[in-house]
Amino acid sequence: MANIDSSSRDGFTSKFGVIAAAAGSAIGLGNIWKFPYEVGNNGGGAFLLIYLFFIVAIGIPVMLSELMIGRKAQKNVFGAFKLLAPHKAWRLVGVMGVFAAFLILSFYAVVAGWTLEYVYLAVTNGLANKTPEEINNIFDVFMSGKLIPVLWTLLFMLLTALVVLGGIKNGIEKYTKVLMPLLLVIIIVLDIKALTLEGAGEGLAFLFNPDFAKITPQVILSALGQAFFSLSIGMGVIATYGSYIPKSQRLGNTAISVSFADTLIALLAGIAIFPAVFAFGMEPAQDEGLVFRVLPNIFNQMAGGSLFQVLFFLLLCIAALTSSISLLEVIVAYMSEELKIKRRTATWATTGFISGLGVLCVLFSSVFGAFVFISSNVLLPLGGLFIVIFVGYVLKQAEVKQELEAHGGRFNLFKVFIFIVRYIAPIAIGVVFLKGIGVIDLIL
Ligand code: TRP
């Protein structure tokens, strides 16, 4: 993979391998940590409805566009734009993606560090037999300690670097295939328990009954940002994976399966968390600690809960790892393929730098918050906007069609896809973005 010559690039060995790795990138803290926290802070059901609409109408087409760009070019994002785009300015989309990867990985490693702490707490019985109030305090005390969150962040970055150095095939494919289905099973067990708690109905109502009065431009932008973040789209991760997909595989199926799996996990996480939030008398709108303050209470009421708790946080951590490696991979692929830096050197230098930013995120919650907001709600939507414009207007439609139909297969939805990519997605992203950050209000 260090080579620029595409014939010697590493690839995936099986069809399931690609879907598993792309799903591994998509499924992560975004589904289980960020999604519930966004739903809670943005009023519940109405946010969910808009989120689901964005996944289908914008997320899937953007994912397909990205897969297509990557596979056509057989290169990392930056190299792909360099090869396919007529004008140099398009390379900035790749640069923006690499920049987004830095920001995302910095706070991502911090939250992944929290999951490591919770694995530790669960193993040492630190969460068992505690009241909801005590569980709540445990998170606050942990966060105020600073040093321990920093150490976990560094450990997580180290793990990420070690997997990335192992290369695509051995590193990624092996883990995701078995572990993600197992995570799904545990979440379903959690759901069942959560749904039988007294007061669960109120949580379900919060999640599924839309209250349209709660919709504001900011809520809509957050839903768009969350859709992009959760699907790992808008900055080149998926394009990089696309470049590893064999030419014989149909990309439309990949985009749909990955998006479906990702959305399912987020929904199931919500179905565990909100019933519990109301059953334990907590508030749905909370800080970033939401899942860590809520979920241990469900495990504590479950037969065999301690074991499930250990497994859950461990698998969550692994889900975070299969996402973080995709982020680090974007940066490393760029540095090694474009800047000709050795993979090993690129990996360690990037890991060191991001660890530094991660420490800043631990020390200053404003930095943490800014990184989350700027990456999800600014960089990813803008990246997605440029990607659809590129596929809709810059590439020749016949080329796009050919790449999507891969070796004689048919892509029946091509007309729908092109219509969305040319008209719906650019306008929708543009309006939601400008309105959400307040630019439209300034002008009108
Ligand atoms: N989608 C991942 C999650 O939900 C996070 C992630 C991995 C990501 N790679 C990305 C987000 C690229 C945006 C872009 O946890």
C-alpha cells in the first residue's frame, strides 16, 4: 500500500471484507455515543425524522459518490482529485478531508479513552451495585481527574497506530467481521432490558414522537452533520476504501448495506438509552457523558449484567478502533502516496501530533466542543457538497455510469442518483449549511 503503482496496492480479499471494513468505519462512537447525545440535545423525535431523511436522500448518494471517486482513481482522496479533476483547486477538497481527519481523530480518541476507562471500571466491578446518582458521579470524578483521561487517550492512539501499521488486509478485515455482529447482539440484549423498565414508554415517545415545534435551522444542521459523521462521509475515508474495492463489485449495494447497518445500530442504541433515561429519572438533554451516565444503570438491573457490561464497553472500544483506523488511514495514505513519506514515519508523526491535540481536548472542553462542531457541522457538509458537485457536474456522466455499473452489471437507480447528485443534494446541503450557521439570516 505504500506504493503509488496501483497494481501493487493492497486490496480486500472478499466482498464481505469491503462491506465489513466500510461498516467498521461507519459504526463507532458516532452511533452509540454521539447519536443519542445529539437526539437528546435536539429535542428527540423530530431530529430523528430529519436525520433518517438525510441518511436516505443525501447520505447514501454522497457515500456512493465517494466510493465511485475512490475506485475510479485507485488512489487516496487527494490523489483521486489530482488524477480526475481538470483544475488544481479540486485538490483542496482532499486537503480539507485530511484536515477534518485530524480534528475528528483528536476528539474521537478522547471519547474512545472514556470507553477504555469504562472497560476498566466494569472489569474491576467499579460500576456494580451503584445507584444512578453514584453512576452519574463516577463520570464527573473521572473527567475532573484529567491525567487519567489523557493516559487513556494516548493508549487509544497507540492502538490505532499499531493497527494501521499492520496494513489493510491483516489489520482491518480480520477484526470487523466477527466483532461488529457481536456488538449488535449485546445492544439488542440491552434494548430488551431497557424496554421492560418502568417508564420506558416515555423514552420511546421522546425518541419517536416528533415535536415539530422543536425544529430550528440549528437542529436541521446538526441532523445533517450527524448523518455525515455517522456514515463517515464527506472527507475521503470512504473514497479511500472505495479505492480498495475490486472493479467487479457493485458499489450501490455496498453503499446501501453500510448505511443500513449504521442506521440500525444508531437506532438500537437510542432504543436502549432513552427508555432508561426516563426510567431512571434523568434528563435527555445532557453533556457528552450521556451514555456513560445512563447505560451502567441498565446493566446493573440485568441478570449477568456485569459480564455484559464488560463485553459492551470492550466492543464499543473496538468499534471505535475500526473507525479511528479509517481516519488515521486517510492521513497516512495522503502522506505516503502524495508526500512520499514512509508509511511508518507518517503513522508515528501523525499519531504524535493528534495525541497532542487530544490532550488539548481533554484539558479544554471548549476545544473539544469546537472540534466536534467544526468537523461534523462545517467540514463534512462542505466536503459532501464538493463531492456531489464533482460527480454531478465535473465528471462525465457516461464515466460515472460505467464505474457504477462495474463490468456489465446494471445500476437501475442511475437516473435517480444523478438527479439527487446534481440538484437535490447540492441545494439541500447548501441551504441547510448556510441557514444553520446563520449566514442566510445575515444576508436576507
Ligand atoms: N463514522 C464513525 C462513527 O460513527 C466516525 C468516523 C470514522 C468518521 N471515520 C470517519 C466520521 C470519517 C467522519 C468521517 O463513529
